[in-house]
Amino acid sequence: MNRILLCTDGSIFSHSSYMYGVWLANRLNAKVNILHVSDARNQLIAGGSHLSGSIGIDASDILLQQLVALEYKKAKLNHQKANLILQDAESILTDGGVLALETMHKVGFLVDFLPELESKVDLIILGKRGETADFASGHLGANLERILRSSHKPCLVTSRQFNPITKLLLAYDSSKSCEQILLFLIDSPAFKGLDLHIISVTKSPEDVKTSLQLEQAEQKTLTVGFKPVCLSIQGNPETVIDKYIKENNINLLLMGAYGHSRIRHLVIGSTTTQILRSSDIPVLVFR
């Protein structure tokens, strides 16, 4: 893993993502591509309205000229805003020791650029919420769910506050996405030397299959130097995971977007959505 795509809108969650970008890039020796997308909905479409029938041709022409001038000014301001956001992000990452950087500004919708951009990177970082975070504190960002549905690369969803990562929690269900997480833990230097916890949430304390799968996950991580704390816990996944995070001072949650047990839904599913909404720590989501 040697290239990271960091998406920013300049919000408070973006500032936290810069610090997580610094942390990851330095541990991975990775290049960071910093992307800001100016929302196309903020651009006026001056030619989209035909007003001559209601206010007359001359008045319509004058209004159209004014709209074109206003659209030009807004586009210029959006470009200046994008430059400031990207300069701020670049400055923070550079100060953090990340020297391999590239900035990009695009106009449109982030999810539309994703297929092309993600093909060139190994991991995506984005804030849990965006510019309206203070007005919609109980919701996920407008782009987040769409990106997590469509992206084929791991996505680090950052929290509002940055905290150094020392303890990891893997919500394990033996799904393909969780197996990818195990491979990432084994192959990547990102989390070497950190405390690892692995839990499986079960319906029954006599779930032998889950216990065997958890043992296999434990053995795989032991071979690369981890000394994982492994537990099988009965209960509701959202409640169990949230409680475990708080009681054990976990700094990063790793989980799959798909699964075939109780942790099995994509972001539109209840478990993943609720965890992302309520979590005060970053979540690394794998497809």
C-alpha cells in the first residue's frame, strides 16, 4: 500500500482526516493525493432558464447576462476556496513529515470521479461528516454512504477529533471482507506493534463455528507478531461493539462492509450505519 487518496471539503472533520493521513502515510511510507471537489450544485446554470416568454426578450437578455456574470464570480470564488483548502491540507501534511504529496481540484460530484481515482490508490480517507456537521450531528456525510457503497478500496472514515492510534479492534465474522482485513494486518506495516483486539458477536454462547473461526484469525495474527485479545461475545452487534470500544479505549475499529453473520450489511444496513453514526473513533471499512 503506497498511495492514499485523502478527500477534503475543509470542514472540521477534514482537519482530523489530515492528521490521520499523516499518521498512516508515515507508517506506510505512502504518497498522499489530496482531493477537493467543488459541488456542481453550487454552480448556477445560467442557460438553463428561458424567461423571455414571461418577462420579455430584452429583460431576459439582461437577466441572462447578469446570471452569467454571477456564475463566473461564483466559479472564481469556488476556485479560490479550493486553493485555500488544498493549501491548508498540504501544509498540515508537510509539517507532519509527509513529503510525497499531490493536490487535485475538480468540479462536479465526488462519487462520479471515484472509479477513475480509486484505481490509482490503495486506500481512501474521508471525514464522517462534511461542511454541515454541526447542523446534522446524527447523520453521515452526504457523500460517505455513496462512496462506501461504490468503492472497492478500503475506506478510513475519520472521527471529529484525532487521537494517536495504539489499540485496534477487528469486528470479525469470517466474511471475505474480514479476511481482507486479516491480510492487510499481516502484510502491511501500518499497524505493526499496536495492540490488537478481535471480537465476534454471536447469537449463542455455544456457537462452535464462530469460536473455531476466531481461533483461526488469532493464529494468523500471531504469526506476524500480534498478541491479540480474542473474544466471542453474545448480544446485539451495535451495542457490543460500542461498549467494547469504550471499555477498552480502542482507537480504531476495523470492519467489513459485507458479511454473512449479524455483522453483514453494507452501509445501508442497520449495523454498519449505526456504528458509523455513533462511533467517536475512526472506522476502517473493507469491501
